[in-house]
Amino acid sequence: MTTTVLSTSVPITITVNGKVNHIQISPDLTVAELLQEELGLSGTKVCCGMGVCKACTVAFQRPGARRLDRIQACITPASVVEGGSITTVEGLASSPTQEALHPLQSAFLRHFSFQCGYSAPGFLMGAYILIDSLKAQPISKHQVDQVIEEHLGDHICRCSGYKRYHQAIKEVILATPGATRT
Amino acid sequence: MGEQPSRRQFIKQTTLGTTVLVVIQQTSAWVGGDQAQGQHSKTLGNSWIDAHGKAVYRFDGPAKVLGSKVYGRDFRAKDLVGWPQTEGFAHILRATKCDRPFLRLNSSALRDKLGCDPIITSGDLAPWNLKAPLPYWTPSPFVSIGGHPLYFGQPLAILFFRDLAAYRKAKPLLADLNSLNSFVQYGASSSPVADPRPPFGTSKFVNYLGDTGAAAKNADDLANKIRQELTFDPKKESTGSSLNKNWRIYQRSFETQSVDPMFMEPECGLGWYDSKTKKLSLTYGTQSPQDDLDGILSLLSGENAPKITKIQLNVCQPGGGFGGRDLSEFPILLALASVLQPDTTQRIVYSRSDQFQAGLKRHASQCALTLAVNQTPERFGKLEAIHSTTLLDGGGQNNYSFAVQNVGARNMTGAYDFARSLVESEARPSQSVPAGSMRGYGSLQAQFALECLVDEIASDLKLDPVDFRLKNLVPDHKPMHTGVVPAHKIPSRRVLEKIQESSLWKNRHNDQLQKSTADKLYGVGMALAVKSYGKSPGDTCLASITIAEEGAITLSTHSVDMGNGTATTLPLALFDILGRAADAVIMGDTDHFTPLSLEGPKAKDQIDQDRLAKNPRWVPSRSMSTAASAGAYQMRHPVVEAAKIIFQFSIWPAARALWGIPSSTQTEVPKEVLWKKGLLTYQGYRPLTWNELVKHIYKVDGITGVMVHSFYRSQWAQGTFSLVMAESTPSSPPKDSDKTAKQRSIQIPIDALALKNGKHSYQVVDRQGVEFPPFATLMQGANRYTPYGLVVAVEVQRSAGPQQGAIKIVAAEGYLECGTVIQQDIVEGQMEGAFAMGIGQTLLEDFAPAPDGPGQGGWNLHRYQVPLARHCALSQTKFTTLNAEPNEDPKGMAEVVLNAVPPAIANAIAHATGSRIRKLPVSAEDLKKGLL
């Protein structure tokens, strides 16, 4: 547990990647700023700063909720996530070893999904949230492409052309028990 | 170093060859690796490659999927060991008016409202007498007090904020353009005047039946002759007779727009100037580390400028580049901010809006293109002549514009053979945001015009577009219009034949009949792009391979992986030679090459070059920035050569000793000596492990590191070096008496060499002789080319309504001949990414013209549409690489795969609608006229 005191003061409690943080923050601090400047978690990327490109996507679990929501960390006030739990790209793997990678991380590597990689954390987290939702509401296998487009179609990548991101995500969805129905 | 060097000495020494610069590139690691300071690359082992020497994932991939700190934006002062923890912020205030002089800032109001202090303008910097960072740049990045801003977005001032809280507080006001402008006092507006600056660059290539007009007057005569022969008869509308009645003349005008590279990570970084030691430390992502540092030192070389004794640059992995981080002004501004606020860490963190306002752009272009085609039965459909006049908008700063227009002109004729050619090109200054060396490098603009008009001519002559192109290809080994003889066959024919076989192309007419409806028009178009790769002044490539005592191989190179995959492909180059890939890679590493002791200056002519070449440390160029298309061929070359030296002069002698083969009987490596499953094998001898060999090499003080510099300009420089093989028998300890020194003089395609023996440090090996490419090749340009063919199918909304004229890409097939493919996934990824980027260039991306363009501020992705997955027909695209000839070199390909996209889409639209596209981006409004 870490405690950080900032110059201005709104106390919040937020769990990030399983770690509880009691923090006093400026009321207008965004989730991205909280993660990057206060918690040292720079894996969540900021590109447009206005919620368009989705590079800053993180998974958010509201207090008491079972499922994950998507939030754009660059425009979401940190005060909004009070009491909830955030998962960032740094929290996907149980440890930084090849064996402990999340299946999405492994698939992104296997498919050479990214080039510069700056959009990769946003795609990873968007796909992570999608798979979480599919576990609650499985889809037919033939719907997978459409669902990926619906959920990740607004993510911007400038290098890759998207194809390999979608291939990797599709592969993981199809391999995830309970995400699709026959 | 001894005493403090004089300024002049210092500048001389701060190119390669001294210990002044320390450049560190973040590297990939499964564990750890979050500290910026120090070369912390961890050994990955060879788990990232398969048994065939192919990568199973990108070398830099693990760090990126784990969210490790690799980009400039990831780092804070607390991540950088030894840096001041006081972290201030600098913000660049920029000009939004160019029609009036900049008088002053309302500094007191700025301080009160924004909380910034100090505020630095050009007036404050005047005593430093700033020098131009590059010879062709303006001396100061800042608008002079009382002077007109040269361009929209030119820096007016640096505003300093004491900490993050103060900067955050000011951000809403900094983003409010009206509010911000109220602090800037301009003089009275004046009517627009022409930019007084001369063109940034001009090119003219003439070729009349093989005569390239060596004499200027002759060139002018030839040019006039071509102009006369191509005289257009306006009475004939689209085509007209010329003086030559056998020709049909097609004269068209084309326009392409400026776009933003829109790499995902806006520029950002940290700087720290230590006022006691005069050391400047910088951390950011760049494509051009050496040029950046030279530029900073030049800028601050005035007598009263702060002294710099050392620069440490932590080169981060760029979050995209595409040319936008090559000679960017960002490092200059970061350095200035650092020396202005010494003994603190200063951060400049561009927002996306800042990046749109300040970042390098693609040159907008206007091209007047005239082609003549023979209409006699004997030569029907043969292209006879070309005349192009291209104007590029270089924006406010000459950032590679001189080279971009030149490369565009060199690639103007594409794959085709013209008996008569007059290609003229000019880049001009303007008030737009500076344009740079964005992917395509001028050739995108050229090939859009050419491929659209070639397609139109084929259609007009009722010829199949592919057949027409096949008929007009440059024959093998024939000089291009520039006079350059390609170094190899350009396999355009193979690419076109593949297009002919593709289902999308073969079935286009039937598909059009079946898929066009009352609501939609379907069409298929193709384009063939041919792009040279390599730099006109020559390609300068550095690499070293160092083997640690425990066997791990570290590859160092000065080039930067900006996502194009060189951090993966370069270490793979070792596999066939050393039986394994590198275990660690350090990119952007410049200081490491100090032991080569390279010396300048640049030669002025052949006599000068011959004189300079007598100095065994002299090289034509010491370093160069990273260009995307130079990775596969040029940058790979020194890696391969270093590996070959290790194998021949270190591994082989060790193996021979371990196998008990007398050194006198086998000095050359027999071809039967092969790596099999990581073991070195030779008929009848026991296989040797890598670690066994390395252990022996260390025992005998054999070569454990090879560092090379190589230079390409139409051909590789060939150096002669004397190398020593150190040997001993395996059964005895390495006494001096056991060592057999075998000295051999060899010629290798490198021009500088340093070796590391055993645990010793690198020592330069003086060159005994050298054959540099003739000086005349300096003006010839690159002589290696890659062809790429693309077929695209589109649907155009026909029915009236808000969607009328909307264009949808529905399928594509691309065929690339890029020689030996080092890593299929990376090549295909480049093709896929270029396809998306090309769609953006063709259909989506655009700026309002000045004064409402990006330099005005306020631009972001809410008004600048880049392609999304839904624009790219993901499941209906297929990108194929053609098989290479045996032992064929890899070819550069990252740019050519972009160049074919705009004309292929435009030609598909023409097939669908009958409307020829000559202006980008294509708008629905433009198409509506043809659809109604």
C-alpha cells in the first residue's frame, strides 16, 4: 500500500493492478496523470489527450461490479474511479516472464501485431475488457470479427494497419473458454 | 581527454571519435529494464528465434507488451539515476500570425495568469549569438523581436513552469488559443509579400536519347528541345499533337496535400544542464541522434553561449517516426530549455495539439506532368517523353526539403523508360509548418502523378493497364533518366505479372458488372511504384558485435528502430554466420564507436577525396540518421561484415585448434564447416558448442569484438586491413609460447575497423588501403530500387444523399519484390501499415490552408481523421512477397509500399466512376459531379 500526499487535496482510494492506494489528488487530475505521475505506471499511453485514439484505455471495475468497464484515462478525472479497481497493461502479466504473460500479450508478440508499439497497451486493454464482457455474454464464432470491430474499431494505430492486432485478438477470443458459443 | 578543449576543438571532437558523447538506447528485456541510466540490456538468450533463424516475436516486443519504460514519454527525473529531482516544465509559445511583426509579450500578464517564470524570447537569447543548428536552418529557432514570424507555429518564447502542478494549472489557458494570443503583441498587419528566401532546393534532370547534358549549356539546349517536342496543343483538349506528329501528348496537373506523420507518441523529453560540470544530459526519442547533437553544439557555439563539455543522450525508442523525428527542432528546444534552467530537470511534453502545430509535415506538392506516347502502329503505346515540373511546399524551415525534392525528381519516371526526359523540381519556403523527410521522401508525390497519368493513357489508348506498363519498363541495366545505372535488375516485370495473375485484377470487369448497383459503383485499379533506397550523399553504417565471456552476443548500431523492425532484423543477420542471433541489441548507440577514431572533413572533389583517403582514419561520412528503407540492405551490411570477421578470424581458428587441425593446413574456412542446431560442425570432427568456442577464444586472447564502419555510395567502400589470428591448442594453457600469430591482409567492404581481443578494450585497426566510391557518384543518387505493385478495389456511393461520393476500400492485393526477406512478419507488417497510411493520404487526411492550418494551433484528432481498421478492408487484403533469387540481398521497402497506394486507389475510383483523380485527398464533393 502506498500513500502519496499532493499539494491539493481530494482523498481517494483506488486499487491499481491489485494494489490499494490511498492518495490525495488535485480534483482535476486525470486517471492517466494519476497513473503516470503519481504511481509511476507509464505503460498507459497518452496520444491525443481527448479520448479519441484509445491509446490510454484502461480497465475499470466499479465498486461492487462484477464486470470491467473501459475508461479513457486521458480524459477521465481520477476522482471518478474512487473506490474502484483499475487494471493497466502493467497488471496483465502475473510476472514479467514469457510464461506468465497474458494470452493477449503472447498473441500480440506471436502475430507481430505492433511496430512502434505505442498503441499496443490500448489495444491490449481494450481486448482484455472485451474478453471479460464476452465471458458474461458469449457470442457465436462467426460474430467475432464484427465484435472486435465494434469494440476496438476506434483504436488508432499509425504503424501496423490493424490487421495483426485483429488477428491476435480473434485468436485469443476463440481460445478463451466461455467467450464464444458453438 | 586532457584540458578543457577550445570551442572549435570541441565541436570538431563531438562527432564520432571522442569520448564526449554518451548515447544509450533503451533495450528489450523480459525482466527489469525500467532504469533509464546505463546500458542495462539483459540477455534474452535465443528464445526469441526459432531453429531456422527467424524471430518468433519482435526483439523489442516483450518490453512493449509489458508496459515497460521504453519511450521518452515514460521517463521522469526519478527514473534517471543522478538527475536532479526538481522537475520543471518548459512550454513553447508559438506564432499564430505571419502578416505582422512580433513586438513583445505581455510578460507580466503571462506570469500572473499562467504562473510561468521566466519567459525567454529571442531578445533574451541575443547575447548568446545562436548559430544555425544546421547550415540550411535559420540561426535562431525563435522569432526575432520586431520581425515577422517566418511561419505559423514558429517559436516565440519558452515559458518555464516550476513544477508539474504549476504547469497543469496553466494548461487550460495554454490550450485556449484566443486567451494565449492576448498575451502576444503584434504590430500592424501588412499585405502579403512573397517569401524573400530563395528556394530550399532545385533539381533538373535532362536526358535526351541518353545524353544527360553534362555541360550546363548542353543541358539547357536539351531541355528546350524536349519542351518544344512536347508542346501541347490546347485545341485538342485532353490530348493534342505536338511537333512530332507520331506522338499523343497528355498534359495534366496533380496536387497532393500536406499531412502529419501523426506518430502516436507526441515528441517529449527531459533535459538537465549541470552548471558546474557543463554537462548536458538529454532523454528523448529521435531518428537522428548524431545530427541532433551536432545541431545543439552548433547552436550554442557562440562565444557567450553556455559552455558544454559533454552531452549524454539517452535515446529512447520512438513511438513512431516516419521521418517526423529526423532533424526535428524538438531536441534543439529541449537543449535550450535545459541550459536556460540549469541544475534542474526540465521536461518538454508536447500535447497532440502541440505536435500538430510544431511537428514536421509531408510536403504538399503541385506537379505539372506531360507525357508523350507513340501512336504509330510500329511503336503504339510506347512512352516517348516526359516533362514534369514539381513544386513542393517546404514550409518555414529547410528541413531536408533540398533532399526531398531531389529524391522526388530522381523517382519521377518510376519503372518506365523514357527516351526523352526533363524532370524539374523545386522546394520553396512558405509560411506553413516545416515539412520534413516523411515516409516516401518526395517520391510519393511524384509517383501519384505518374501512375495516375500512365493509367489514364492506357485507358485512353484502350490498352490493358498492366500490358501498357510492361511495354514501357526500363530494360535491365539501362540507365535511369538521371543517368544512374541500377546496381541490380529491377524486377518490375515479375511484380506486374503477379498482378496479372491476381484474382482481383483478372476478374475486375466481371466483378464490376456484378457488384455495381444503382447505389454503388465498383472499380479496380492498380499502380506500380518503384522507389530508390539509400541516401544520395552515401549511406554511413556502423555496427559492432561483442561476445561476452559467458557467450552472450551484444550487437550495437547507431541506427534507431522506430518501429520498422531493425532491432529484430539486425540481430537475425548473425544467425547464418555465427549460428545464433544476438542476445542483446543496443540501438542508437553513437559513443560506442569512439574507438574507430573516425576523422573528417567531407571531401570537396575527387582530388580532395584521394588526398584525404591517405589518412587511415578518414571516412567520407561518419554517421547518418535512420531512414526506414535503409535497414534491410545498408544497415544490415556492417552487421554481416562484422560477423564474417568474427567467424573467419576468431571462431574458425578456435575451432581449428579445438579440432587439432594444424593452422598451416587450413587458413581459409572450408565450406563444409557449418552451423547445425547451434553447433559448429565439420566432417569427421566432433561438433563444438558456442560456449566451448568462446571459452577458447578468451583463453587465447582471440577476437571477441568487431566494430566496423561502412560506406555505400553506388558501391561499398573497400578497405584493406591486416588481421591477426591468435591460436593455441586446447590441451595446453594459453602461454605466450603457444600462441601462433598469423597475420593476413584482407580487403573487406568496410572502411574502418576496430577489434577487441579477449577482455581488452576495442583498439582501432588502421586501414592499409582503401577504394572509396568515385566522388562523381556523390551526385548520382541512390542506385538500388524496389518495385511494388498494388491492386485495389473500391466502392463509390452513387445514390443521392449525404453519403453520395463516399469511397470505401473493399479489397486489395499487394506484390512486393524486396529480395531476400529477413523476417516475413515484419515485411508484411510494413505493407499492411503502409496500406493504411496510404488510405489516409488518399481519402482522409487534410489540413485547412494557412492561416487556419496546424501551425495556428488547435488541431487534434477530432478534426484530423486518420484511417481506422474499418477503412482498411482487413479481411479482404492480401500482401505477398515474391521469392528472391538465390543469395539475393534484401532490399529497402518501407517507403515504396506506401507510394503505390494513392494512385492505385485513384485508378480504382476512375475504373468505378470514370472520373480521373488528380488531387488528394479525394473528396466526395469532387466525385459527386461525375456521379450525377
